Amino acid sequence: MTDEHRQRLEAESWLAVIQAYQTCTRRYAQMLEHFGLTIPQFDVMTAVRRLRDDATPKAIADQLLVTKGNVTGLVSRLEARGVLVRRPHSTDGRSFYCELTNDGLALYREARAAAARFVGAQLAPFEDEDLARTREQMRRMREHLETLDPHGIADGMMLREARLFADVTRMTLPLAGALLRPSPVNGGSLVIVLPGFGASDRSTAPMRAWLNRRGFETEGWALGRNLAGLDLRGGIDDVSAGWALQPTVQHNGEFGVPLLADRFARRVRERHGEVGRPISLVGWSLGGYIAREAARELPDIVDRVVTLGSPVVGGPKYTAAADTFRRRGQDLDWIERVVAEREVQPIRQPITAIVSPTDGVVAREAAIDRYSENVTHVEVDAAHLGLAFNPTVWRLVLDALRGDSASGRDA
């Protein structure tokens, strides 16, 4: 087996596991919606029922492998609904245990029976031998994952990003040549270019200047540095209803990107009202994800999207920035579910996803869009940090804006 074939098989297998998990979680959540429950709420009710008089917040958290803070908020919401009560602990006067009310117990039994039917229906096509083999393979995978050193792997990925300096050097000549030419007038869409995480409109200025000289009217996103919404105040109640977010109790900035995406969508709507033309979006890295969400919300305004190395699976979970968000206490699994659940509302506009198989920041598999029907993937060998400065990428963006990205291949 060649290295290339092995790498492709690894990528496809890894993605198959991720997609199965995401689909299972999404459908399971839809089933529980019938009972007015979220997955975390049902998990808490299950733990309360199993632990009985020992169902303290700490014991529930230990059983669910989450923090006590996560459990406290879920308990409060279930209590407000009347399905759970807190009782004084019999031996510890400073603590309490949780108990399902009669209504809560009836609801739990109905939901548990439905969950059993759901699992049975999901696995019905598979023989006992298939299930036993899958269980063993998933056990081996989980045990192997525990042995990996994510920091060491990330360090190796970042070595690839040294090519950034070559990309910056290479852009100088094409940019200078473009600035010396007269600009043709395209007269079509306004193009808004979004920066990546930690960057501002200055980072996209060279590409915008080059596109301007190719006849496109471009501008930056005008929202300052892209800090993934970590600089924005607000919580779940401030996010637009289209996200349909399920609560995460210990909020450490998980709502930042949805808040930022909403803010950018308002910006796009305002600019459309001012120019009276369709708007095309080009987004680098996280900027591409935000561009996609604006297109999802504004199908009559945004006519196409071009993304450069943008994570469309898992949010920051499969990127070199994952540890940065984990250190801030963010729940990356919750973010991954939110990203997957957004795909219930598909993006209809044409998408060109420019992907580097040697990207040192965003895993290639996380940049592949398996959801959108109207997507074209185009591969380019480039550093992630150099995508906005790479002349080859500029030409691919130009082709995509002209509607001529058919030379790319679906991944």
C-alpha cells in the first residue's frame, strides 16, 4: 500500500467515524426534542435515576465526566421545569441530592423507552458480529488516542507553516504588477474579505488590492481583529434564533463565534442595503467559517462563498488552536455539536473551498465540506498562514469569483 493510499484511507476512516458520531448525535437530539429535552438534560436525569440518594451534583458530574458547574445549571433548568427537586443530604448538611419528581420520573421513562427504540432502529441493519467488531475497534481506537501526544503532533504541524515567509516573498511581484495595470470594471458583486483568527483587515489588504486590479470591488469586513468573539459580551440569549443552541452551563466564550457571525451577518445586510448588489464572501480560516454562516442566513443577499483553509467540521477542535480554547475552559465537544447541527439548514449558494493537504493549522479532513451540495474543493500545496498571501491562491479565488472553479475536484 502506497503512503498516499494509506493517508487517504486514514483520512476517510477518521472522517467516517466523525460523521457517524455527528449524525447519531443530531438525530438523537431530534428524538429527545419530542420530550422537550436536550441530550445533557436527559443524561442528568439518567444519572439521577441511577445514583438515587447519592445523586449529588459532584457524583452526577463524575458519572458524566463533566464539571460540577456544568451539572448545576442543568439541574436548575430541570428543577424550574418541575421534573427534578433538590433534597437535603441525610449525612452532609452542606450538600443536597437530586431526585426526580413524579412527573419527572414519568417523563424519564418515556424518553428512556424512546431512546432504546432509537438505538435499536439505528443498529437494526447490523448483525451481532458487526456490533461486536465495532465495539472492539472503537475500544482500541479510544485506548490508542489516550497514548498520543497532541502537543508533539501540533509542533510537527507548525513546522510546515515556515513556508509562510516564501509566500509573502512570492506575492510581491504579482502585486506590484497588478498595481501598475489599469483596472477593468467587473460591475458585479461586492466582495467582502474576512480575516482569519487573530488577524485584521490589514492581513487581507494585498489580496484585496490584487482582486481590485482584476475588476472586483473588494473591502474588508470592518469588524477589527477576528478574535472568535472572545471580545464580545453576551450569552445564549443574545445569539439569533437560527442557531437553535442548546445551553452549555459553564460559558467560557463558546457563544463567541455565533455572536460574531450574527454581527457580521448584520454588517452584510447593511452593506447590501447601501450598494444594492449581491455580495460575495471570501474568508480565510475562521473568517471562512463566519462567511459560510452569513451565507446560510442570507441566501438572497450572498451569492457565493470562497473559503481558504476554513474548518467546517468541529470548530477549533481539529486545529492547532484547540489547546488555546481548551485552556480558556471552552467545551470543544459542545462547539463541535453546534457546528454539525447548523448543517440541518443547508447552504444553497456555490461554495469554493480551497484546501491545503499540508495545512499545518487546520486538519485537511476538517476543511472538507461533506454537507453542501453546491461545493467545489480545490487543493493547493500551501501553508495555512500563507493562504491569504499566496499568488496561486489569489488566482484560485479569482476563478471562483468569476464562477470558474470547475477545475477543482471534490474531496
